[in-house]
Amino acid sequence: MGSQAVTVKRLSDTVAPALRPFLPKDTPMLARIYRASIEQLAAEDYSHGQIEAWVSLADDEAAFGERLGQSLTLIATLNGLPAGFISLKGPDHIDMLYVAPGVARQGVGSFLLDAIEKIAGARGATRLSVDASDTASPFFEHHLYLVERRNTVPVNDEWLGNTTLYRFLTTSQPVPDPSAPNGPLH
């Protein structure tokens, strides 16, 4: 699949990720993280053709950088190097969340998700949604996102499946209390 290797050492117990905003000069590195994440982490869930089509969305780095710049994009760094990124499109939709394969499943994605949820909530969003790949859906479900619907998305000459998930950031309804004397809601 030919993308350049993304080298980020494994997250140790002593290294905590830092957060910073996206800058246009970050585009080439984030494109590499994007490609490596798809190629190395999604291979069990998508065919070779689907992966090739998906990674090709970063081939035009200027357009990829423009997409990142049109959203609120945050970068998690480890020892000053980008390890992952998340983009919030509009007030309430997670457009992208990708982590370098070398630090996958070590808290970088959770760190990014927590940060964007706090920012979206502080800006008044009460619900976040995401169109997650089959690879990423379990991650979002682990973070209490609920499945809304299944999707099939055309990318070049391939069809990719994903799932729209959502999570409420605040509760505007009373929480049911099954032990209440007058029923679950009182």
C-alpha cells in the first residue's frame, strides 16, 4: 500500500499525551498517520480494494489539509511528535479520529475523544455523532456511543460500510429510579 512509515514509539507509563491545535504544516504528517492507521488497523475489516480507495482520500494533501482546517482539528502528541488527531465538523459531528498504529489501544484515541467531547459540550452541543468505520465502531461503543444506523459509502470505485453512532453529552431528562415508590420516574 506504499505509504511512508509513521514512527511513534509505544506509549509508556511515564509519557502522557499533550494536546495542540492543527496547523497547516501538520498536513503531511497527519496524512501519513491517516494512511498508516487505515492500512495497518483496518485490514481485518475491509478488503484491499476498499483500503486503497479509503487511503486515496489523502493523496491530494492540499485538499486533505483543507478538510482538516475547515474543522476543529486537535492533535495528540507524544514527546512532541503527532500520535493521532481528531476533527470536529460543525458543532456536533466527529469527522475524523485516527491514531498512529504504534500507539493504538494505548489511550491516545480516548484522550482525543475526551478532549473533543469537552470542547463540544462547552460550546453548547448536547449530542455528538460520528460515522465510524467497522474497525472504530467498537471503540466508540466502549465510550458509550449508541448505534443509530448502518451506512454504505461510495469511495472511488469501492463501497465502504460504516456505522453512525451518537452520544448525548448532557442529560436533559430525569434519570429513571426503579426503586422510587411511584414507579421509575417520580
